[in-house]
Amino acid sequence: MNLFAPIPPEDSNSPGARPLADRMRPRTLDEFVGQEHLVGPGKPLRVQIERDDPTSMIFWGPPGTGKTTLAKIIARMTKADFIEFSAVLAGIKEIKQVMSDADRARQYGTRTIVFVDEIHRFNKAQQDAFLPHVEKGSIRLIGATTENPSFEINSALLSRCRVYVLKPLTEDQIVVLLERALRDTERGLGAMHLEASDHVLRKVAAYSSGDARSAYNVLEVAASLAQQAGGNALSDATIQEAVQKRVLLYDKNGEEHYNIISALHKSVRNSDPDAALYWLARMLEAGEDPLYIARRVVRMAVEDIGLAEPNALALCMAARDAVDFIGMPEGNLALAQAVVYLSIAPKSNALYTAYGSVLQDVEQTAAEAVPLHLRNAPTGLMKGLGYGRDYQYAHDTENKVADMQCLPDSLRDRIYYRPTNEGVEKRIRERLEEIKRLRQPASQMSNRTSGPASEASAGKKSRTKTESET
């Protein structure tokens, strides 16, 4: 097999032998639909292609947005040999062989573009194998990934590539592609003389979630169903049968997983129950583990609601138990109830920030010994050493609050928890102020009650006496 054979023409195979999405793949930038921010006139990627800039690049975006298509257009426009790898199938042996052949081809003036689909699936050693060849220009590497390159691509390789972010296609853009496929008699479905209303095409576009390949697949299946039924009109029923069930863009271990759970959390925090329900449904319908969502919902209860509504934690734990007990899909309503309750509950992150401050002091201050008066003294030796001496039993005091220091000396009078005026925390705040007042020594309390007021009273008596004497 010659790795450096030119790209075969698109019509070298029978059109029916290849999927519609592959047959309709754009061959030039003028045919390319979408990504105007990259390939529009004067935009960065178009300029790089037109100038034949040999810099390697990474295409990052969702499925069906044109990553492979752009790589093939670049190869065709630059008249370079195009080698396509799948990171799912290729190993280090194949990579080294291709790199060796590319080095030899370069000596004869042949340029090689190596396209690696799903490049994030290559491990560190496999990615490192490209480095010297990219560095000296033996190959022009184009990688495609649906995952964030910052986390999935080696920093050394990433620094040698330009990263271009591709966006999901809009419904209008997908409709344009579908209409083109219906008209094209050479590569598309034009020979079938199908009819489809704008409404039907937009339904396909909506189901595809910005994925052109998915839209083409639905159209191809729908066309086959219509043909089998002896008609040429694509109806709502035909499209629904072709779709079966909408496939949502989601990866339980990828970035979209973290994006959507972040959206759910922030919607709850912002007291938006409608948005919270939407993102919850997106995760559940895409197949996310409901117990994972339940754990995150419990975290929201303690991080963003806290003691402003103490019942929130209990309700979220009950939702978790309900999901575990009755399973799905019945358990989805328990999670829905929890996220709506959290959304409308009063919000406070006082506990969250308090614990963060405590952790900071734990990490940055000396680990002082526990004060002697807070230690138990189960033995005579320990009593002799002062363990438990001067401890004040709060229940023996009149107000159940002893004037006793419980923090180490270096943190004396430190305040971590500052309750808000939201929900139950308003009562907690008032209670803490009362505790602070009750904790003051009796001498200070008597001075406070007999201080300014008594002095004012004494002054008044003195002034009265002087006036009567005069």
C-alpha cells in the first residue's frame, strides 16, 4: 500500500456505496457551510489555508461540524499527500512507520499532511511520537478532537499547533445542507425527486443538535422509508420514524458532562427553577447516572443554601434515596423536585466560605495544642498536669453559655461563620448576637448596665440638687 498516493476523487466509488454524509462532503471552501468565524473572507483559518501556511493545527468542536472536511480541503488546496489516522485504531508502530515514510518523501519535495481523528485518544507516548517530525516540518499535523485540547493534548505538542474552535451548526445552516442534498443528482438524493417542506427540514435540523452528519443520516433513512412506501414526500411521520429517538450531544466522561452539570448548579444558585429543570432533563435524557446527579444536588444544598434553609439537605438526601429505591425513569421526578426546591430556597454560602477560611487557617497557622481546659482528664496524672482545669460546664451556667475560650490562643476571637439575613440564617444571626452578649463576663455586663445610664442618672440628680439649693 502506498501511503503517499493522492486522494481519490469523490466519485471514484459508486455513490450508493458510501453514506450520504460522506458523498456530500464539501470539496472547497466555497461549498463549506458554517464556521464563518474561521473560514469567512479574511478570517484566520481561511487566511492560513490560502497562504499555504504549513503550521500544524488542532480542530476542536462537536461531532459533525466539519473537522475532517476542513482537513481534506486543506490537503486538496495545498496539493499535499493526505494520510488519515484514527486514534481509535492506530498504534505507535503505525505512527513511526508513517513518520519514517514522510521523512523520505520530504527529501523529494513531497509534502505530507497527517490527519488524526479523535487525537485525544492517543496516549502521551503516541502523541510524543509526532513531536520531532512536527518540529522539523516533515509533516503538517492536523488533529481533530471533541475534547478540550487543554486537558487531552500534551502541552509540548499543543504549543506547536494552532487551535481552532468549531461551533455546532445552526438550524439554518443544516437546512441549507439538506436542501443541497435533495437537489444534488450526482452525489445526493436528487435522482429520487423527493419533496420536503421547510418545516420538515427544520425538524431534522432540530433533532441533529448542530451535527451535520446526524442530519444527513436522518435524511437518508427518511428517503429510504419514503421510497419503500411508494411515495416521494417526506412527512413529519417519516422523519419521526427515521429519528426514533433524539440523540443528545453528551459525553459522560467528557467536557460536555462538566459543562451541563455546571449549568445546572449555576441555575440553581441563581434561583432559576426553569433553567435548572432544563439542564437536569438534558443530563438524564442523555443517560447520565442519576446517582451522580443526586450527589451533586446534595452538594448544592450545603454549598449554596446551607443553614438559610436546613430542610434542603434532608430533602435532597430523600431524593437520592428515592432514586436509589425506585430507579429510573420514575426517580427523575424526585431529582426534579429537589432542584426546584433548591432553586426557590433562600441562598447562603456562609457555611461554604466559613469552612474555606477554616481550612486556610489550618494550612497556614501552627497546629497549636488543644487548650488544657478543653481536654478530658481520665487519669490522676492528667489531672495533675492541668487537664480539664478551669473548664466551665455550660449547663451549669444560668444562660447555658460559659465565658470560655475554645480556640487556640493564636486564633482567639477569630470569626469564621457569618450568617446572612436570608431565611433561617436571619434567626441564627440574632441568636449568635445573643450568645456573644451572654458570653461576656458578669463584671462587663454590670458595667454596661450601670455605666452610661447610671452616670447620666447621677448627673441628673446632682443638677437637680444644685438647682434646688440655689
